[in-house]
Amino acid sequence: MRFTTIQQSVFFGLLIIVTVGFLFLIRDFLMPVFWAIVFAIIFYPLYSWWLSATRDRASLSSFLTIITITLLIFTPLFFLGSMVVKESVDYYQQFAAGGTVNVLAKATVATDYLQQLGIEREQIQDGVASAAKAASSWLATQAISFGQNTFKITLSFFFMLYLLFFTLRDGIKLKKRLIEILPLGYSKEKRLFRKFASTTRATIKGTFLIALIQGALGGILFFAVGISAPFLWGSIMGVLSVIPAIGPGIIWLPAGIILLVSGSIWQGIFVLVAGGLVISLIDNALRPIFVGKDTEMPDFLILLSTFGGLSVFGITGFIIGPIIAAFFLSMWNMFEEEYKKDLKLRG
């Protein structure tokens, strides 16, 4: 009996060691694995449709699903990214070349007030020019860094597609195999898998729709008041919308203030009012509906888990954070149920 216990301890110790070692070995490819699983969950209905259309040819259906995803999602995103990069480079070159002078020329009210405080116009211009130069330098650094990592990013992307093929084709078998291996019990394992899938779908669906709406409205708003590169700023606001409660406000709030101090009074007021009453309220109104309702999590926990995920995992954390939070709630709910059962049996 004792010898058997020692054997089991050694076995599980070795199991943990080799598992951690394997994860460490593939650590650079964990994100492609994660995104392959996420896309498999999101687009499984499309795979099922192709499976029906091809008369249960799993490999062909998986391949056709990937082709469809590439044409409808990845290709437009590639062109969107190219347009954003081009517009951002043109904008920063224009801004660094003389945009600061043009802004200061209009900002007579602000500069006159600062001069009364002992801050000269030349000092303001030098400071703004330095900030513009630093921003341009940062952009150039990021562009160089992205260029240097192009091969790695491309490799990760195609590796993700490769894994997605097998995840779609063999996903059901893999799920059944994991349920058989995990020692939690069939009902608990099925419940956790269901929670993982529902949280992933809800987070992706909600975040994508909110980003699309806020980005489009932000771009239209900036175009309406005559701000340069509205497509660029709308895209940035769409990306920033993954941050709950703050998101696009990082862009439209400073823009409205700059318009006010530069003498464009009605434009600045319009940006601040539309940003506060329309763009920001969309996040507050839609996120609980799209994300909170399906994940069955309170709004504050969605906010905390999203912020925590972004700080730990980067951009991917807007999905990983809520998933961990959903698992956290599910595990404690199961613990509560088991504890109540144990109390009833003892009573």
C-alpha cells in the first residue's frame, strides 16, 4: 500500500515535470496554439456547414473552412493594416515637418494664457516639436521592430492555420479524449469545456462588434470635424476599444481639447460631446449585453479580468483574462455544490 503510494507520487511528479518541460519547449508557439483553438471554436458552425456540403469529408471541410476564413477575414485585415500603416507614416511625417507650428499658430488663446504664466511661445513650440520628434522616433522604432519580426509573425500565422486545420478536423475527438483523461468527472469536465467555449465566443463576438462600431463612429466623427487621417484614428480607436471603460477616450478626449485650444470651438465641443455621449456609452451599453450576458459574469469582473489579461498577456489577454475569470467562477461554484452535498451526506 505504502509502496503503491510512493509509486503514484513519483509517477505524478514525473508527469508534471515532463508536462511543464514540454510547455517550456513550445512556449514560443503557445499563442498560435491558443488562437487555433479560439478560431476553431468560433468557426466550428462554418466547418459543420462545409461538412454537410461535402458529405462528411472532414479534411476537405477543414481546408475549405480555412480558405473561407482567410478570404473573408484575414485578407481584409491585411489590407486594412496596410492602409493604417501608410496613413500613419504620412500623418507623422506631416506632423513632424510642420504640424506643430500650424497648431500653435491657431492656439492663440492657450499660448497667450501660458505667456501670462511666464511660459514663452518659443518654449511651447520647442516642447511640442520635441514631443512630435519623440513620437516619430517611437513610430520608426516600432516599424523597424515589426519588420525584424516579420518572419516570426508570418511563421506563427501559418503555424496557426496548420494547427487550425487539425483542430477543426479532430476537435471533437480531442475534446472526448481530454474528457476521458482528466480526473474531474464527466459532468464537471463537460461544464468547464462548455464555459471555455461560451466565454471565448462571447468575448470575441462582443469585442469585435464593439470595436467595429466604435472605430467606425470615431473615424466618421474625426472626418466630420476635419481632423487629418480619420481612417487611422478610427482604426486606433477600434483597437483601443478592447480596454473596457477607457478605450477610444484615450484618442477623442485629447483631440477635442486640442481643437478647443486651437480655436476650433464648435469642432472641439462636438468631439467631446459625441465622444462622451455616443462612443463611450456604446461600450457601457453593449459590453454587458454581448459579453456579460453570455459569460454570466458581473460587469466589474469582466473589467478586472480584461485589464489583468491585457497587462499579463498583452493584446491576447482580452480573451485569456475573461476565460480565466470564467474558470475561476466555475471552479468555485462546483466547490460550493460539492461542499453542500458533503454537508447533506453528513447531516
